[in-house]
Amino acid sequence: MISEKKLNKIVKALGETAKELETLGEVALKEKIAHAASSIKQAEEELEANPSYQEIKENLKALTEGMKEVRKRQSAIIHYCLHILEGAGRE
């Protein structure tokens, strides 16, 4: 179930399309769902096939690799310290 707040955002984003969708029957709504899912998949495939996107994606991966390692190690330290404190009854 969608929260009322999220539903309001969706309706606002859709504008007149929301009113049009409300008039459709079950079969037409299911067709709209299938078409929307297909459009998303097609857009993702086009993006993945774009050489500029691939280059940016690789650059971002290289730039964020160091931060990921820091976060991984420091999180491990935090969790292990908490484990030790819990085991010693020192929370």
C-alpha cells in the first residue's frame, strides 16, 4: 500500500495523466503497467549502451573506491568495538 504522502507526490507528478488513468478499466490499466515497465527497461538499455555513460560510470567507480574501503574498514572497527563492549557488559 502506498502512503498518502507518497500518493500525493505521485498524483502531483502525473498531473492530468492521473485523472486519465482513473478512468481506465482493469485491462487497460494492466496494459499501461506493461508499457511503462517496457519503457523503463528500454531507457535503461539505451543508457547502458551509451559510451559516455559507461565512461562516467567507470570514473565514478574509480573515484568512490577509496571511500568505500574507508567506510568498510571503519564500520568493521565500530561493530567490533560494540561487540567487545557488549561482551564485557560495558555498554
